[in-house]
Amino acid sequence: MSGHDIALLIHLLLFVYWLGGDIGVFYSSGLSVNRNLSREARQMAGKIMINLDLIPRLCLSLMLTIGGILTEYYGIDHPTWQWVGIILLGPVWFCALIYMHFNEGTDLVKQMTKVDYVFRWVMVFTLLASVYYGFYTDRLDAEPWVGYKLVVFAGLIFCGIMIRKYIGGFIKGIHNIAIDNINEADDIEMKASLDKARIFVLSIWVLLIVEAWIGIAKPGSMS
């Protein structure tokens, strides 16, 4: 198995686990707001959802590193400084997310969460700027689909930012269920919060399918 085959396999597995994990999160989140279920059942659904949600986030963190490695096989060369960024991005982001997940509530994680939020905005604008530069300098002319994928990926990160923006009321409800301190107002806020966030969850599913199609069809490729 060649290096290209290994990178492509990892890329496909990240796509599968991202979408599959997101579907699991979507289903379990619906159970956690179901007021007809017992508190214990809702609490368990919420716990499953929070733990399962780590998988799509980890897949997101590794995608750009694996994708960057794959572009080399399609003739898009990277200078050394770009290679350093590409190789370090995935593992560093991956480890940060792992640490934040298992140390939630600590002062350090609160600071890391703020940094992660800003970092995601930076990534959105950096990806869009890099695509613009790539087309402006003719670097992506032979494989324009790579640019298309990066634009869609920027959209995926943006959707994640919007989910974080609207999910606060839902997360608050999950914690209240755990301590048996949830009331009707909390339930209403919890469902309203989830409904807003789910719009962007569904958008992520659509964008992931678009990403997969671009990767398969490679529109505009000259190779």
C-alpha cells in the first residue's frame, strides 16, 4: 500500500466517522429533550450525546492535515513552512480537543475554549484567503476542485461555530438534568436552543456530501 493509498484511506475513514458520529449525536440529542422520558433516560441520552460528539470534532481537526498530504499527490507542491503547518495542525488540534473534553470546567479549559473559538474564525478566513490566492496565482488551475473543497471546509467550520453559538441553552439543560434541577422553562429553552443548532448540523451533513462528491468527481481537473 502506497503513501497515497494510506492517506486516502484515512481521509475516507475521517469522513465516515464524522458523518456517522454526527448522526448519532443528532439522534441522542432528540432523546435528551424528550420530556416523556424519565430523568435518568434523558440524562443518559445527554451523556451519550456529549461523549459521541467528540468523534466528529476530532475528525474535523485531522481533515486539513490529511487533505494537505493528499494534495501533494495531485501535483500541488507546498513550501517547507506550509508543510510544517500542515503536519502540526491536525495532531495539535486533535490533542487540544481531547484535553478539553476530559478536563471540562477547569480554568485552563475555559481559556482554551475561548482560544479554540477564535482559532476557528481564523481558520475560516485563512482557508478562504488561501483559495483566493491559489486561484489568483494560477496555483490551483490544474486541480481547481482542491480549492472548491477548501471553500466547503471553511463552511463546515463556520457551521460548527454557529452550533456553538446556539447550543448553550441545550448544554445548560443537560447539566440541570444531571443534578435533577430542571424545570419547564429550562425544557423550553433547551429545545429552542437545540432547534437552532440543528439547522447547522443538517447543513454540515449536506456540506460533507458535497465534499465527498467533489473529491470523487474532481470537477475541472486536468489530470
